[in-house]
Amino acid sequence: MDSIIYLVPAFGLVGLLYTAWRFSWVSKQPAGNAEMQRLSGYIADGAIAFLKAEWKVLAMFALPTAALLFWLGSDEGTPERPINSSPLIAVAFLIGAVFSAFAGYIGMKIATKANVRTAEAARTSLAKALQVSFTGGSVMGMGVAGLAVLGLGGLFIIFYQYFAPGLPLNSEEMRKAIEVLAGFSLGAESIALFARVGGGIYTKAADVGADLVGKVEAGIPEDDVRNPATIADNVGDNVGDVAGMGADLFGSYVATILATMVLGQEIDVADTDAYGGYSPVLLPMMIAAVGLLASLVSTFFVRISKETSSVQNALNLGNWASVVITLFTSYFLVKGILPETLNLRGFEFTADGVFYAIVTGLIVGALMSIITEYYTAMGKRPVDSIVQKSGTGHATNIIGGLAVGMESTVLPILVLAAGIILSYKFAGLYGVSIAAAGMMATTAMQLAIDAFGPIADNAGGIAEMSQLPPEVRERTDNLDAVGNTTAATGKGFAIASAALTSLALFAAFVGIAGIRAIDIYKADVLAGLFVGGMIPFIFSALAISAVGKAAMEMVNEVRRQFREIPGIMEYQAEPEYEKCVAISTQASLKQMILPGAIALVTPVIVGFTMGPEVLGGLLAGVTVSGVLMGIFQSNAGGAWDNAKKSFEKGVLIDGEMYYKKSEPHKASVTGDTVGDPFKDTSGPSMNILIKLMSIVSLVIAPYIAVVSNNIDNVIEEPAVEVMPIDGSMTPTDVYELENGLKLNIASTGNPVERSLAEFIRSDSPVDKTTWFDFDRLLFETGRETLKPESKEQLGNIAEILKAYPNVNVKLGGYTDNTGDPDMNMKLSADRAASVKQSMIDMGVDASRLESEGYGEQYPVASNDTEEGRAQNRRTSIRVTKK
């Protein structure tokens, strides 16, 4: 495979070294006065306490799940239907879970150090405050990406050396290695879902409680030290927007690369690349690695020099620099690693097409960020429309926010649809997957920009609680306002990548499960589609309801303290912050279980009881509905939030200026309160939901494929005579296999059954030139549908393959040139796939079969006559392993 693969974990180590260096730099910055450090200590203690409590709960989930995976991985199947898994999938799962949790811990640790240091830096200048806060964010971004690249690249090397050293990419052993590697992604996404949902419930319960009682009822500032919920609110920014987001994008990063690797394994390029055929699997890992380095370099572009400089422009410069560097390096990677032409499931594409698909992914990601910024940024039409509606009360503010959220789904979905179509046109399903990998390549920079927001928000809270000079809060508010927009664009970026990744995982699932298509004309598949569409709604309902329940407890506790502890409002008594922290912690850990269970258990139940095709329908419904719900909720919440913040500088409504504490401002606070669980709990969980359900389906695919394909053979009773292409009757002979089974085959000519069986038993080496033509396959004119007369010969071939369970074969489809080249290629691929599916239905395991269409290449006869055209419309078979 060449030593290039060792560059992947090496780049991951570089990212982690950068993380340690910048972590040390942030830690050495001044942490402010004693009061600032005391308040920061409360936040850090609450955040770490939550993480430890969450880890205990997650351990109770992870260990039994690992045991179940170990048991499933121990099932090797039967010789006819081997299962490509191993007990080591449990180890991969636990490593993925630990890495995901550690990614969240890195973010939590740096955020609770950087927040107070950002507040102190804001006493000096806006430039210094940006430097500290963004450096803190970059520690998280590079830490997450470094862990992902190190973990995935390192485990790939280990599993390759353990399962398939020196073996080709399409070997059964390598299939097992990548199936086991999927456990790493399952562990990462499982922890990410609980971390995101639990963290989201925590932060929004505290935020809603602090807003409703502190700002609306008591009329005190958002982060006033007198508000008992303010510490819990600032802790929530870290556990939800930092630790939750870190685990979220860690899982997304890994899932995207894995999906591309699974599809890349189906591409046969053994004789045309310099890496033993492994180039389609190496490419996504290498793109992730160079994207990490591009992000590292680009962090040095995020700088401002003046108080009036645009923070948003500085962040945009760093973001675009990472995209451009990734794009430039990806071109040389693609041209240097991939062969000139590739073929996946009958779709032929080029290395240039793969690069264009990567470009498409980067463009889609950029457009999603631009569109999201438009719908959530202050001063833009959508947010201004909500501000104007606040002038007539709370209800119209809510109506305006819902309308903006719904409208904001249109352009992103059109961009996604165009991206899917273009990337598929460039490189088929591999193109769709590599487009997602290209989009996620700059995850380190995206996450650095995203994590900068909650750090700045916390800094503002500490400045408010510490009663620092007004200019300090103005600087932190400047950073925080930009952070709200970057958080929204980060969520838009994440949901776009999730859509493309889920499609790639879905395609990988279809291949492993051995199904050809999802037929919604079937009642059970259509039912699965509808159930899948419903799941994001019940998931959102549970998450939002959990926030509501916890917020009610928080409101009652804050009211109690205001009522029962005299002197709070006069700064003469300190609130009982720890009780509000405890409410958020307990509520989030309790309420995150059921939504997480839905995502994990539903695919298992549907897959094992209804089969892979119904599960495919379920995944399609979840993906479409989840993407729409994610965009709607995240953008509506972001728009509501910035509509509220618009009042800090004053807004003009019907010719009159309104500021904080005005009636329109109170309406905007209500809208922001409704939007909080939308944008920080339910909405961003959608992208994990759809990916996690796809990964669970991918992991169980070998098992449900065995169950679903365990049907009675549909071979007809032996006939005395068989029907060749010309319609005449041909006498038959009895051909006996070594296992004693007797087959009826043609007694004239050289029937494919005899040729194939004798080749398998011979010492002749397997190569790409030894093809055997089926001589009795009849297709409906112009279609891939086999006529009933073809079943006997197919049944004979199926019995031969079952008699020799170690043999793998490839089916090649051809056609005449009566249509245009594209139609001929598609028809030949469909016919080869039809033969493959028929053999699967007869009991041959799907993992032993490949199919590919060759169109009008390699004609064996002239197309001037119908007989010649009939001979060219053939399907051939060759042995790829024996």
C-alpha cells in the first residue's frame, strides 16, 4: 500500500502538537482580578462536574453496547453467507467513544480557560480579545481534527495489518477490516448525540430560566451576578456549544471519511494505480489530513489591528484561506494518487471528475455558510423583519421567526440538491461522498470559528458579573454578536455535510445489505419512509420538551431565591449558584436518554424485523425530514437571537427608536427564548441523528443481509431440454458437482456451467482475461428484466458457487450499439446487476458478487444482423478469487 498511509496519523499528531502549543499560550495569558477568577472558577467547576456525571451515564451505555458488538462480531456466518465482521469491532467502538468524549473535554478545558482571559484581554483592546478567544477556539478545532485523523488513520493501519496484510482491497479480509473500522465511527457518533442533546438541554434550561426571570421579570442584565442562573447559563455555553459541538463535529468528520472509504473499497483499480488498488480508500483520509494542515496555517490569518476593524471579515479571511489551500492541495492529491479512470457499480468516471466533486463539496459548504449568515446576521432583511414584527408584540415576533426559519430552508435545499446532482455527474456515488469529505476537510477551521463564539459569550458574562468598565462589555459584545452568526453558519455547514455524508452512508449500506434499490411502490417500504420522516419530529419534541421541563424548574428556583434570600438585588447576598447548576445537570442527564435511544434502537428493530429495503426507506425519510428540520430550527433560532441583540444598539420601528427594556425588546426576548432550544438543542442534533441512524444501519447490514437473503431457491424443476437464444430446443446432459449435486446443462457447445466449474477446480491462475459467456440468458427487449427461461442456467451457476464457497466472481454486462453510448452503458450495467440480484435471491452471498457494465465495448459479433446483436447483448462471468 506504500508508506503514504503513515502520513495520515502523522498529520494528526501535528494537529495535536499545535493544540498543545496553543493551549499553553492561552494558559499563560493574564486571567484578570480575583473576582473574575472566582467567577471563572465557578464556571469551570460546573462544566467539569457535568462532564464527569455525563461520562458515568455514557459508560453505562457504551459498555453494554460494546459487549453486544463483541457478540455480534463473533458470528462468522456460514460458508455460503460469511459475515465480514470481528469481535474487534467492540474495541473500535470503545476507542471511537473515548476519542469523542476526549474531543469534548479538550474544548471544555480550553473554553473555561480562555473565557476569563478574553475578558481580561478586552480591557486592553478588541484585537487582543479576538486573539485570545480565537486561539482558544483553534485549540478545540485542531484538537478535534487531530484526534479524528490520528484515530481513523491509525486504526486503519492496525486493522489492515491484522486482517489483510498484502491482500487486495476487494478481498473478504479487507471488507472485514473496514466493517470493523465502522465501529470507530459508531462510537464517535453515539457519544456525539448524547453530548449534543445533553449539553443542549443543559445550556438552554439555564438560559431560558435566566432570561425569563432575570431579564423579563427582574429587569436586570442578562449576565448580572445577582441572577442565580447566570453561572449555570455560562456553564451551559461550554457543555453545549463547546463540548457538544466538539463531539458532534468529531463524529461528522469520522463518518464522512468512513463513508467514502466504504464506497472506495468497491472500486477495482488494482492494476492502474501505484498503491495496490487502495487509492480510492486512501484519498479521503489524505484529504482530511491536508485539510487539517490547511486549517492550521489559516489560523494565523485571523487578526485585526484596530478597534474599528471587522471581526467578521477577519474570521472570513481565515475560513476562505483554509478552503483555498485545501482546494489547491486536493488537486495534486487526486492527480497523484488516483488512476485516470475508475468504475463504481457500472459508473465510469475520471480522476478529474473526483476533483470536480471535491470542488463541488467546498462550494456547497461555502454557499451554505453564506446563506445561513444572510438569514441569521444582524442588519439583514430576515432578522430586520423579526425586529419590525416585535413592535406589535410577542405573538407577531414568534410568527416572524417561524416564517424566517421556514423560508430559510429553500435556498440550502436547492444548493444541496444541485451539489448532489453535480457531484454524482462528476464521479457517481463516490463523487457525492468525496464532495462531503472535501466539505469536511476544513473542519478544524470551521470548529475554531464556531468555538470562538461561546468563549466570547462567556467573556462578556464574566465582564458583566465582575462589573468591568463599559468599554470591556462593548468589545465582548462585538465578539459575541459575530459569534452568534458564526455559530449559525457552523450549524448550516454541519447539516449540509450531514446530508451528503448520510447519502454516502446510505449507498454503502445498500451495497453491503445486498439490495439494488428502494422501491416505494411496496407498502412496507412506503410505510418505512413515512415512519422515518416522523422520527426527527418526535426527536425534536422530546428535546424541546426536556428544555421546557428543566426551564420550569430553573424559573421556580430563581424566583425562590429572589423571594427567600434577602439582599440579592442589593448585592448584599450571594445567590446559590450551585442549586441552579444541579438542576441543569440532573435534567439534561435524565432527559437525553430517550432521544438517544430512538436514534440507536429504531434501525435495529426495523432492520431485523422488516429487512434491509424497509430500513432503507426509513433512512431516506429520516434524512430528508432531518435536514429540513435542522435547517429550519437552527436558522429560526439564530435569527431570533440576533433580533434580540439588535436592540442593544437601538432599532427603528415605525419611525421610533427602541432600546433594551422597551416593550418590543421584551417581545424579542420571548422570541429568543423560544428559539434557544431550536438552535442549540434540537436543530444541531438533527445532523447527528441522520448520520447515527445510517451508521447503525451500516454496522448491522451484514447481519440483516444474511437474514433477508435467506430465502428458498427459485430454481425451476430440471427440464429435459433448454431454450437457447434462437428459440430452438437443445438436448441436455447431466453434470455432477463434487458435492454430488446434479445439474442439467446443454450437451452441445461449451456451456458456461462446465467451463466455470472446471476452471474453478483447475490450477489456472485468476486474471482479468478469463471470461465465460452465459449462453442462455434472455432479457426483455430494451430492458434489464430477465425472462423466465433464464432461471435454470442462473440456478446452475448459483449451485456451483454454493458448492465452492471460497470463490468470488464478477459479472460483466454488454450490449449492442442500437442506442446512444450512455444508454448502452446504463443498460449493460443494469443487466449485469439484474443477474447479480437474481443470484443473490438464489442464495449466493452478495459479498461474493460484483457487477459492472461495459456498454458497447468488446463486441463478439457484427451488429448488422439480429443474431449478432443478440450475441452482443450478453452477460459474462469471471472468477476474481478462488
